[in-house]
Amino acid sequence: MMGNADDLRTTAGLLDKVDASLNADYGAKSGKDFAEIEALMKAETWFSAEEAIAAGFVDAIMPTTAAAKAKANARAFNLAVYDRAPEALTAPEPEADDSARQRMLARLGLYERTAA
């Protein structure tokens, strides 16, 4: 957000409306009251899939083929704006071992040179 104090107050009012809408949706789904959901939102609470089911926010967990798929989906969003994003979603990916690929490319280059 950029602007003067009036611009920031206008944006804050809009965000209050968004929070109220989210709270109403979360309450309708989970059966939790406004104050409980408001506290969860203010604490920036994150749920695992199992915790979300237990809390009543979701009905089922979609099966995935690998944890990497979930991390890739999470990385589709910029989680840097959150203070309490789970480390499992924000930790950098370890660098892949590229040595086998490099050896294969070198071998392919050797084959190409000898075939010419």
C-alpha cells in the first residue's frame, strides 16, 4: 500500500471488510463463533491438513503423490508477507545434485565427437 494517511485508512477499512467476510465463511463452515475465528486470524494461525479437518474447516484431504507437490503449490503464493508462515513452506529447496546429468552430457558430447 502506498499513499497518505487517508489512503491507508481507506485500505484498512477495506481489509476489515475482507476479514469480516472470511470470518463469516470460516464460521459457516466450521461452526466456530466470530470471536474464536477472529483470534485465530489475528494470531495468523496455520493448520496442517489434519488440523484443518479436526477444526472443521475442510471435509477431506486430497491425496498427493509427494510432499514436494504440496511445497510447489505453496510456493505459487508469496508467503514472505506472513510473519508466521510454517518453515516447511518457506525453507529454500536444497540444490539438486546435478553431477549425474553433467556426466551424461559429457559422455554424449564424446559420442557426438567420435561419430563425426
